[in-house]
Amino acid sequence: MVLNPSLVSKSARLECLRRYQVLDTSLDASFEDIVVLATALCQTPIAQIVFSDSEKFWRKSLVGLELSEQHVGCCSHTLLEADFFEVPNTLKDKHFATENWVISDPKIRYYAGVPLTTQEGITIGTLSVMDRQARLLNTEQCAGLHTLAGLIISILGVRDRLEPIKKENRRYEEMEIVLKRTLSLVDATLAATTDGILVVDHRGKVTRFNQHFVTMWDIEESVSPKGHEKLILDVLERLKEPERFLEKMTQFYETPEEMTYDVFELKNGKVFERYSHPQWVEGKHVGRVWSFRDTTERHEQAALLRHRALHDGLTNLPNRVLLLDRLQQAILLGRREMKSFAVLLMDLDRFKDVNDTLGHRIGDILLRQVSSRILTILRQSDTLARLGGDEFAILLLGQVTAENAIQFAEKVHQVLEPSFLIEDVSLDIGASIGIALFPDHGDQVHSLLKMADIAMYMAKSAETGITVYSSSKDQYSLKGLVLKNDLRHAIQDGHLFLLYQPKVNLRTKQATGVEALVRWKHPQFGIIPPDDFIRLAEQTGLIKPLTIWVLKEALRQELFWRKAGLDLRVAVNLSVRSLRDAKLSDQVLEVLQTFNTAPDRLELEITESIIMDDPTRAMEIVTRLGSVGIKFALDDFGTGYSSLSYLKKLPISAIKIDKSFISEMMDEGDDEVIVVSIIELAHNLGMKVIAEGVEDQKTIDHLSVLHCDEVQGYFLSRPISGDEIMEWAEKWMKNHPPQIIKNAAHH
């Protein structure tokens, strides 16, 4: 039980102090270990033990302050506390901010103390620690102070009991054992801390260390403080930089009052922090306490976080952040030493097909293998970075010319040329590489990357594989880059629209359907035709959302016409990449269901090149969609290389003769022969024939004689909006009433 300090009389305190033999006495050497331990435990430079009768104070032990400095801190406040008193920042505490010991030497900023309370509950003094910096103690340190305070009272109690025991030898010996046990608690406290503690005297000789110190330094347990030289040698032997450790030790002798913090790395990879506090007794420097803490895990985590922040998680290559830093350093070096270097931006060709067909897991494996191959041809001074997706950057240093950069880019093509074998699947991947040179094409980080990106775009658009930046093509390339970046937003934000070109049956003279043609209304460049952005969509992987958008918009318009009583089949073009998409069939059927469209009211136009690019995949998708009633037309027939065997197997319902043959048919006999052959071939295979690019009545009449089934072209109508189709159909039917053809046949 602790009595209320304010209710304890001065006479009661004096009686306790007199009984414990501390009244009006000077410093007591028997308490030195405790104040030293207090500074080590709390990592503060100052500690003291003070006894008081509430009016007078007697300092019994002190470390970190000159004896002449009569400051006793906040001891009077601690005496009034039953447990613990702490002042985190004396400058901000209204009770102490104006005290001389705060605003002038010794400039105490922090105080923490615990009362020294006897077993009778009488508070007779304080154990306190101080610092010249504001701070807080943690829970472990607070508990340690309480333990040390208990030890002080125990020592006083032992003294109290030892005095009469001296008269009786047996009892004296018994109390001596108690005293030794009490002192052993000091060692137990030292052992309980998780830090490694090493205490040396003013000559640098080791006087004490705890078990944690032995364990963390992997020192033989048989070494005792007396084996000073061997212990220090063991420590030095384990350090990666022993010279720096010795240098610090030398500084301690030169400036014994200095408190230090530093970090050391061991040969085995561990990292230790070291706090060092001087020991003072009666104003005299008597030694130093070193506190070591193993921070290996914390440093490893920090290093891992730094690595992750600067490297790509998939390939472990430098990421964009690290590339920008190295590029900036290269620019500074290039300016200083007048050296050129090259930046290469590389985009993989056909990589999206791998992701769409085999999944992202295989795509990730492929990216790692691509990285590994390129690293084999890279010099140690150069950098290969992954910027994201399938885009990489290469920084070539050391007086690099355009020829050097091209030669390296050709090596990249060479290492990527052999097929990649992933889970028994052979994959062929190419690359488009753009090159920019410092300082010819730019002397800033972002300008160099921009020029390399433009060059890469030119290489991909022209399918040349490698392109060095050229200002003569810059305007074209900048437009292409703008379009590439804006296309995704155009699909999402409604900047695309459809026009429709009608088709007419030559026998009945009736409109049978329309072909949906996508256009882009760009805010900067105006109306952009499909030839300028379809390839961009294929290169950037946007062809899939673009195709789905066109399908939805075309069938939405077909539904509107149907409700208005206009029956027109809608034709939509598919690209090569669309037909490679394994999910295409499900998505087309889902759109049909959304708009309640009969499958035979949709016609999908594909080209010969699409079929021959991947005949097996084309067969699967066309067969599945054809089985539910969707019509397929073979577009631009005659301009590619078709396999008649595949053509015969595919459920193609129509062949469209390319306009290049139709436009010259009336003047060139060879073109007419080709047209006649295509018509006969189609009819023999049970397919109808649609002639594109019809521009006059004479051509229509001749095609009718040749038994062509349907025509479309500017003579009938240019591509017009959905609303204009309604008007056109009304006029067409008015001027061309239906004709009933009796006994008509295709062939």
C-alpha cells in the first residue's frame, strides 16, 4: 500500500531516511550500477537517485551531469505521484518552461521519474532519467524504471537489516546472501532487455555485458569481461567495416561527453544499430554504455520496399521510375562529357493475341522470357526497363550513333526470332522498335521518350520493325499518337458514329440490306475515316471493344428500322484480330439477344486474309455462328489468296466482288473475265454475289446480264445516317416498285 504522499509527515520521512542511513550523506557508490542501467535501459544521457524529506534533497547517485549542477529536476512533483511522473517536453510544460535548468544549462528537455516508496508506503525519494531532447519512454522502459526503483528500496532494506546483523556472524552471513541476491536482480534486469548491452570503463576496457550481446554477436559464452581484448577482436572480426568501428571508439576517447547513434553492417548480412551514452560519477567520466539492437529485418524490409518501388513486379526489370532517373543521369553525364546515347522504345507484335488466346498467365511467362533473352545481349552499363504491358525501354550509353542503335535493335530482333516454347505451345513474337538519340532528337527526359515513342509508332505503322526518329515524319506520327491515345475515350464517350450504305437486289430492285461503316468525329482532326484508325485499334488491342460497339450500335439501329416497318439486313465488318478472339461467338450472340434480333438479320463480313491467317480458328467461329443462322459474306474477294477447300467448308452465304474489278470491268476485258468467273464460282457453291463500288447505271445493267445478285455503291447511295436510310428507302421503293420474277434462278 502506498500512502498519499501529501499526507505523509516530514517527521515520518526523516525517520525512514535516518533508518536507511542516507540523511545528510553524499554520493553513494553502491548505486552507480543502477543509474548506469537506467541510462542504458531508457537510452537517456542523465540519471539520478535523489532522497528528500519534501523540503531538502540529497543526491545519492548521478550520471550525465556535473555534481555542481544543483538541478534536481521535477523530483518534488515525482514525490507527490504514487506511480510515475513524466514531462515529455519541459519547454511546452507551463510548470517548468521558465525554470533556469530548462532555459539555460543543463537545458533539460525531458524528465521521467518514479517514486522510491518503502514497504511501509512512505515515499522518501525518486529515481529519474533526463534528456536534452524531448521524447517519451516506451512501456518496457517504464517497467524497467519501476524494477530499478524496487531494487533501490531492497538495497536500503538490506542495509537496514545488515546493521544489527554485523553483531551476530550467522545472521550477517544470511543477510549477505540476501544482498547478493538483490544485486543479482540488477543482472537480471540487464538480461531482460532485448538489446545487447556492453559497458566499458574510461580506458575502453570491458566491464560488463549481457547475454543478448553475446548471442547477437555470436561470441563464445566462455568469454568474460576480463577477456577484453578477445571480445573486442571477436566483434571487429564480424564487422564488414571494422575500421569505421575503431574510428568511432577513438572519437569517444577524444570527446567522452558525446552521445552517438550509428549503424553497422556485419559480414553475415546483419545490420545493428548502436546507441552510446557516457557514464559520469561525481562529474568524472568513468565509462560508456553501448546498446546494440538488431535491425536486420527492418533494413531488409526497407530495402525490399525500395526495390519494389523501382522495379517491375513481373520481370524484376527497372520500371519507369528507375528508367527516368537513369535517363536523367545519362543526360547530365552526356552534357558534361559531350557524349551521345540512345533511347529505344519497344512494343511487342502479336502479344495481345497471346493474351486473348492463351490467357494472361502464358502472356506473363512470355514477357519474362522476352526480358531474359534481351538481357543476354545487354551490356552492364545499359538498362532494359519494362514500362507496362508489352512495352519496354532500352537505354544504350557510351557515344552511341544511329548506326550503333540500329545494330543493337537488329540484335533484339535476332534474339526474339526463335520461337518461344511455353507449356508445349510454340509462340512467335516480333517487336517494333523506335530509336531516339541524345542530343540530336532531344536533351530532356520526356522529349527523348516522346521522340522514341513517335519512332516506335512509325515502325509499327509501316511494319518496318525498326525506325530512327525523323522530324520530317513527325507531324504524321504526332497525329497518329494523338489518335492512338484518344481512341479509347472515343469508344467510351460516344465520339464514334455509324453510316450505312444500302444494297439492292438486281432482280427484284428492292433494298435488301445495308453495310454499317464506322466513322470517328475527332474534336481536333474532324471526321476520321476507318482506314486511319482501324489499324490503330488492332495495334492497341481496342479492336475488340470497337467491334462490340459497332455491333450494338448497328443492331440498335436495325431494331429502330424494324419497329418502323423497314426490313433491312445489317452487315458488320470483322477484322483479323476479332476473329482470333475465342469469346467473339458468345459476345455476338449476347448482342443479338439484347436487341431481340433474328440471327439471319445480321451479316458478318470477313476477308480472305482473315480466313487464311488462322483457318482453323476461322472455321470454328464462323461454323458456330453460322449454325444459329448468322450470315457471312466474303469481302473484297479476288484481292487475296483464298483456299477453295476452306471456302467450300465455311458457311459463307455471299461473296463480295472488290470494287477494283467492278470499276474497270466495262473497259478491261480481263476484269470482266474475273467478274464472270467469280459469279459462276459463287453460284456453283450456292452463294450469292454482291458487287461493290457500282457508280453508274451502265455497270448495273451489265452486272444484271452477268447474273450478279446484289449491288452497292455511290450510284445507289453514298454512306448515310440511319435516319437518312429511312428517307432513301422510301424514295427508292417509290421509284422502283417490286418486280416479281417468275421462274427465276441464280444459275
